[in-house]
Amino acid sequence: MKLALVGVSHHQAPVELRERVAVDLDTAASLARRLANGCEAVVLSTCNRTELYLACDHDSPLDERGGRALVDLAGDEGAALAPVLYRLRDDSAALHLFRVSAGLDSLVPGEGEILGQVRDAFEVGATGPLLDRLFRQALYTGRRARVETAIGESPASVPAAAAALAQQVFGSLEGHSVLLVGAGKMSELTARNLRSRGATISAVANRTLEHGEELASQVGARAIGLESLVAALADADVVVASTSAPGFVVDVAGAAPALRARRGRPILFVDLAVPRDIDPALSGVDGTFVYDIDDLEAVVEASLAGRRSEALRAERIVASEAERFREWQASLAVVPAIASLRAHAEEIRATELAKAEARLGRMADDDRKLVEAVTSQIVAKLLHLPTIRLKEAAAAADGVVYADVVRHLFGLGEEEQQS
Amino acid sequence: MAELLVWPALIAYGEAAFAYAGELRGPGLGGRLATWGVRIGWLAQTALLVVQAIDTEGFPWGTWAGALNLFVWLVVGAYLIWGCRPRYRLLGLAVMPVAAALLAAAWAGGGTGVATRDEPGGLLAVHVGLMLAGFAGLTLAAGMAVLYLWQERRLKRRDAQLLRLRVPPLEALDRLSARSALVSLLVLSCGIVVGLASFEQGDFDAAMAVTLGIWAVVATTLVLRREAGLRGRRFAVLLVLVLALVAVVLPLTHFAS
């Protein structure tokens, strides 16, 4: 059975080309069904790549079909797309999918979204024995890489870094409140990240109350004016600031009464604004932690470096899984020979047993069961080692030769040919 | 037999102390090796204490070295409750070097053998056990306070590598150290009450006075935490100071009396 992959990704193609071949899940499903046409097909489309995985058990120009499908999808950009398409076959295609699933082919190594996208593509694909096994193993590889290495643990963006820092201070964010100062995009992203980890957005403080209300309604908070900010500090555990104010919105003198009211409870200021909103001198106050945009970017850079070093360990996991898949795929070549051999042996056993029974006369049920069990065990034991050896030989690339030898030695299939 | 068991315990604790230092460079093998060192060492020391209890007539941990031996076992046992969790592994960096050093001191002072013959009453044995357990809990609380101060410093300095190490959240360290101190205070209180029950006129000495002083300081610290919001850095510093007081003053007064 042959496996082919045709695709386009962020490595070679700019976004203008990638967006022409990006498809949603429904389109991916219908395209997979159309491409399969008696074979197997899965369409994986993410923001960084669109890939067609095709498998067939007869010689078919799989990658040509896949390439044509992608060029057709690109429409008038088809000519520009053709040179940046990549084509991989069998082991290389499997290795590529395993790397994609483990997040090793992503812009941010180990990013978590890709595993879900691979699962979705698999679920709507037109799969058969080969692609079913391939995608299941790819999902397993992705999970294994994330469990056995720290590739997906550290934050890869400023909002995620802010949320991870909040967890370093407070642990679980359940029951902790967040105050947003300013209603910018970055504030919103950080708020969403904190909310996804259990924090509650208590208030959005903004110079223009209407803008604040818009964001507040989205995150389930109340909107307040900047004049009420200091009072709100007393109840907030995390403050995310991103206004366009020219000077500090929160300074030491202004925040002092609110910090006193906190009675030693820690507070984290995340300052995403340039110029800064939070007076850095606040970090000198007990229990107060201040991070500005440069600090957060340094944390992200350090954690990305950590991910890259973990990627080397993940590559080893991917390589071992790709080898396991190769062995499985190679063993497919000897499966028909093994099946024929076992069927042949079973036929001989049944015939000889029937002859013996004719000579001996009808056996009692218990005796018959005993003889059945003994002869079946003899056949199973005799064939056990040849079966194992055949599979090993298949993994070592000699499988077809061995399968032919077995067919020749035992005359498998000769009767069918004679008839 | 007892002298043979002290070596695996010492070696395993020493290995754990070094391996925890490796955990500082990055989580992984170092931490796992250290945790196994703690487990194996603690089992070996448990066996040592069992052999001491069986082979010694009377209370085997009545001398300062014997008490130190039991104290180390209690500290490491209490640490094991948290230490097996990956996030709390670095606490071992504060606990295990101290444990290894104290066990070595106990061995050097003859507290790990069976030759010791001390015949205190049953109440006094309970008193010693409770006091040691209380001080062991305080040591653990101070260990968490040290970890708190270290992690707080990293957060204040905005260390870019902050997320690379698995360290418990500041609030959890603060809460756990306070709870450990509270439990230790209760155990110490029980120990003091049992001690007073076996107290005879003229027995009162400097060590007892210092113990009562330490009890008062810990109790005041916990009351201030509850009533005046003394928490975080200031609470951690106070706990470390209390342990320093215990470590310096108690042995001095013990040997003086």
C-alpha cells in the first residue's frame, strides 16, 4: 500500500498563497471524499499549512492527483503555487505527519492547537487501514512528545507569559480577580488567557467609559472610569494595564492606601503599555510584583529557547514512532503470505482429523474436543516462529523475498492457479 | 547492625542534596534521583531507628546525638509528604543538605549506635518525641520560608528564566509554611504540657526557658499573621529567624545545662 503527501506550508509559501488553499473542516471532508475515490484521503488545513494525505493499494499517481487538487483550489494563483508544493512518500510522509503532530513543524515549537487540528482532519477524512493507523499513531506521537518532554509547557506569547506569571504568584487562578486598565487588544487577549485559567475579570477601567463597557460586556466585568482605579486596586490580584496615557496611571503614592488595605496579600501588575502605565518603583513595595512588556518578552524568549532544546528530545520520540510505523507498514507485505500459510495448515489439520475420525469411528464429544485442542496447539506452535521471523524480515526490508520463499516452499496459491 | 544502616542513610541523603542542586539547572533526572535518594535514605534510617529501639534497653534517643538522629528522621519524613511532588522538589535543596549534615553530626556524637543506655520515664520519652517532632515541623516551615524568599527574589528581579524551574506558587508556600508552623506549635504545646507533667521542683533550666521563649515567638508570629496581616516576605523572614534561634540557642543552652 502506497502513501503520498502533497502540501504547502509556511516554510516555502507566503500567506497570500496559503490562504488560497486553506479550507474549513466541511470543505476538507468533501475534498477528502472526492480525492479518495476508492482509496484513502485526509485533508489537513491549518493557518500554517494545507496538506493532502493519500493512500492506495494499487499503483496510482497519488501525488499528481493531490498536486492537481491543490492547484485547482488556488484558482488563478495555481501557477504560483505549483513550484512551492512539496511531495513526500511512504516513510518520509509518515515522519512529516508525526513531526507536525508533535508541533515540531510549527512556528512555535510544541504549540498545542495542532494536535486538535490533526484529530479533526482525521475524523472527517476518508480513511482506510493505512491512514487510520497513520493518523492514530500521529496523535499518539503528539501526545507522547508533550507528556515526555516539556516542549508544550512554557508560554509562547506575551498574554500566556502574563498568565503563567500570575500562576507563579497565586497558583490556581480560581477565585482571583483581574483588573483591566485600558481596553486595548493586548489587554483583551491577556484577559481571555487569564479567564481560561479560572481568573475572574472584575472590572475594566478606561478613560472612555463606552469603550470600557464594550470590553467589560465581553469578559463579564463592570466598567469603571480611571478615577475609580485606585479604589479597585484593593480588591484586584492581577492588574493588566495597556492604556495610551503619556505618564504613569498607577504610582506608589496613589496606590499606597489600596496596597495597605490588602493586608499583605500579593498583587501582580502586568504593564503592557508603552509608555508605561505602572510606576516601576512599585516593585519595591512588599508583596507587589511589576512586569513590563520587555520583561514579558524576555520571559517568552527564554521559554521559547527552552522549547527549542526540548524539541531535540521530541525529535527522538518522533523518529522512534516513525520507525514503528515503518515496521508495521512493511509487515503488511507479508500478511497475505502469513494468512495463506495459516489457512493451509488449518486445512491440512482439519482434513487429517476427519480422516482419522473415519478410521477410528465416531469419537465422544470430550475426546473430540481434546484432539481438536491438541492438533490446533501443534499447528499454532509450529507456525509461531515462522510468523515472527516473517514479520521481522518484513521490518528489515526482506519481507517480500521471505514471503515468496514461504509461498514456494508450502505451495501456497498453486492450487488456485492450477484451477 | 545499627552502625551499618547509618551509611546507606547518610549516602542517600548526601546524594539527594547534590541531586537537588542539579534540579536547579533544569527539572528532570536530577530531581527524580534526589527524590529516590530521600526515599531510600529515609527507609534506611527508619530501619536504623527500629534496630536501635529493639537492641537498646530504655530510650535510645535520650542523648543530644540520639535526639538529633530522631530529629533528622522526623524532618525528612515530614518533607517526604510534599517532596515527592515535582513542584516541591526544590524544597529539598533547603532541607536535605541540613538533614545530611545533622545525621553526620548524630553519627559522630554516637547517636546512631545501640550502646546508649538512658532510662527516662515513659512521659519523658513522649515529651522528647513531641518536642523533636515540633522542632522538625518548624524546620520544614522554615525550609518553605527559605524557598518563598528565594522565589520572591526571582519574581522581584524579573528573572527571564523564571518559568523554567518548577517551584510552588508564592501563595502556596506562604500558606503551607504558616500551616506547618501552626501544627508544630500545637505539637510543641503538647510536648511542653507532657514535660510539665513530669517536671520536678528544681528541674527548670535554661533549655526549658529557651523552649518556652521559642514557643512564645512562634505563637506571636502566628497571631500577628492572623490579626495584623503579617504574611509574605515578613512572615517568611520571621520563620527563618525563629529556626536560627532554635538552631543556635537550644544546643548552647542544652550543653550549658
